[in-house]
Amino acid sequence: MSSNKSSTFLRSIKPPKKNNSYAHSSPQQATGYSGKVLDKFNTQKISISVIGAGNVGSAIAYALTIKNVASEINIIDVNEEKQEGEVMDISDGIAFVETGVVKNGSFKDAKNSDIIVVTAGSRQKPGDTRLDLAMENKKIMKSIFQKIGRLKPTSIVIIVSNPVDVLTHYVQKITNLPAGQVLGSGTTLDTSRLRTMLSLKFKVSAQNIHGYVLGEHGNSSFVAWSTVTIGGIPIKEVKGFTQEYAKHTEIEVRKQAYEIIEKKGSTYYGIGLSVANIIKAILFDQSLVLPVSARLDNWNGVSNVCLGTLAIVGRNGVKGLWPLKLNTEEKKKLKKSADLVKSYL
Ligand code: NAD
């Protein structure tokens, strides 16, 4: 096509009419490809920021990517190389999922996110308890939320770094959000460990096993056996269940993290799926009863501390606590756990 012919061809394309909804000031915008035009339609964008691109942060980002719950997942770490590597690796699979984009995020992105997941900080070395990490990880929480600044009033923060109950309480204090919008992963992982163990023993799907590990996500956690049912039958009535088995299983659930750390250095796949499940409950406003870490206010006699409790989780984070009545022995265990966590606040 000669240049003369080409300009005749271009002149023959009529500009859009003034009252046409695509009538924007520049030809680029008129095509509908400019960010500005797309933003207008993209009011439902769901943005999740994962702070900390270590083992846990990247497992959570990966679980979220394959669960197709977000338009955008930002990964943020002070170690830029690690952050970029994880973004590149997870993004390599984006062609096989519906998630929009996994990208290198900044603390400014976190400020605008619907959900901020915090996994940054030290992890247990073999022999450490989670509570040993309190001092160091409180400092890291402080520096992260100073960098992010004032959070938008609809943001939900999920703390995963340990000791998760201590840090959830701390972040509730240092951010501008209502307490229900700052929750911790609590004993969701411990509870899924229990359900898996019961599933293997009683040969029933873990999805048909209900019941909870409560209290500190740590050595003082306990199985609330009074809550456990298998296919609707209280576990105490299920053939094969004995007090000896209960004791042994409770210890096994508590020991699981230590054993994994001993064998492979850290735990991350289980927590990846546990956190993705919490996030799904929030985004789909499911009102799912989950043992997340939330502030107790005379729940089975305990107040003013965050612990793995039974919370109703939906679009506003923790909507309230489920009024479960623990038995006397379980109440004692909850109080013991609360006293321990309180000594680290
Ligand atoms: P990791 O060492 O692999 O990763 C931690 C990451 O945090 C590192 O990449 C580090 O660069 C980053 N980081 C440190 N300070 C930061 C800051 N100020 N801003 C941004 N990033 C920062 O550790 P991990 O195995 O991923 O574990 C992370 C945390 O999760 C630990 O505290 C661990 O105990 C905890 N954890 C919790 C659960 C649970 O059930 N709640 C389960 C497993 C692990």
C-alpha cells in the first residue's frame, strides 16, 4: 500500500461520536486498551499481598494461585532476589489457572490490597519453640506496618508468622483496623493435622471429620475432643477410639511440626492450603467456622488475648465467635494456654 493510499484508508475510518461511550480524548483510549478505560470496568479486582517470600509465603502464594481466588497476588520481601525468583517461578504456571497475575509487589501495593498476609520473619530452628521468636518477629511486624502506613478501612490482615497468637494481638494494637479485621492462622493447621490423622485411622475422608485443636498455635495447644465427630457420630462413640489413642494423637499433632522441621528444615505446604482456605472464606463471605487466632472476650472464661478459637469468618474477617461450650477439663487447658501467651504480649 502506497503512503497516499494508506492515508486515504485511515481517513475513511470515522472517529467515534462524542456521545459514544468509547469517545475518549486519545485514539489509544478509544480502543479500550488503556489502563484508565479498563480500570473503569475492573471494580471487582481482588488483590492479595503476601509479605515474606520464604518457604511459607511462597507456598501460600502458590496455593492461592491454583485456587483461583484473586485477580492479583503481590509478593513482597526485603530479599529482592528471593522475591523475584518466587514471582517468576509461580508465574510460569499462570497459563493453567484463572488467577490474573502474580507480581513483584511493594509495601504501597500492600496498602491497597484487600487482604495482606504476613509470613515475614524468623522461623524455628530445630529445638526452638514458636514463642522463642516473639521479640524478633514483633520488631519485624512493627517495621512492616510502619512501611505500609495507614491501612484502608476494608483491608483484612492475616498473620502467619510465629508466634502467631502473640503477633496477631500485637498487630491488632499497632494498626488502625478493628480487631476483627486482623486475625491469625491460629490452630487451623493443627486442626487439619488432627483431621488427617483421624482420617487415616478411621478410614473416613478428612472432610467428614469435624472437630478442633484450640488454644495457642504451639506447645500448649489441645484437642477439644468434645467437639470431634466422624460422619456425625461423637468420636467417643466410634469403635476403636480409646483414651490412650486420644492422648497419643494429641501428642502426635503437637509433634508434627517439630518432626517436619527435623526432617526437611521447615513446614510450608500444609500452612499454604490452610491460609488459602481462610482467604476463600473471607472473599466468598462464607461465614465458615474456623479455629483462627482471634481476640477472646469472655470466651469460655478467657479474655484479652488472641488464641486459636472458633471464629465465624467472612468478608469482614472475624464476624464473631461461635459460642461453643468446652467441658471443664478443656476450659482449664484453654486458660493455661491463654496465661502462657499473655506472658509474651
Ligand atoms: P523463611 O526464613 O523461609 O522466610 C522468611 C522470609 O521473611 C524471608 O524470605 C525474609 O527475607 C523475609 N523477611 C524478613 N524480614 C522481612 C521484612 N521486614 N519484610 C519483608 N520480608 C521480610 O521462613 P518460613 O519458613 O517462610 O516461615 C515464616 C514464618 O512463618 C515463621 O515465623 C514461621 O515460624 C511461620 N510459620 C507459621 C505457621 C503457622 O501455622 N502459623 C506454619 C509454618 C511456619
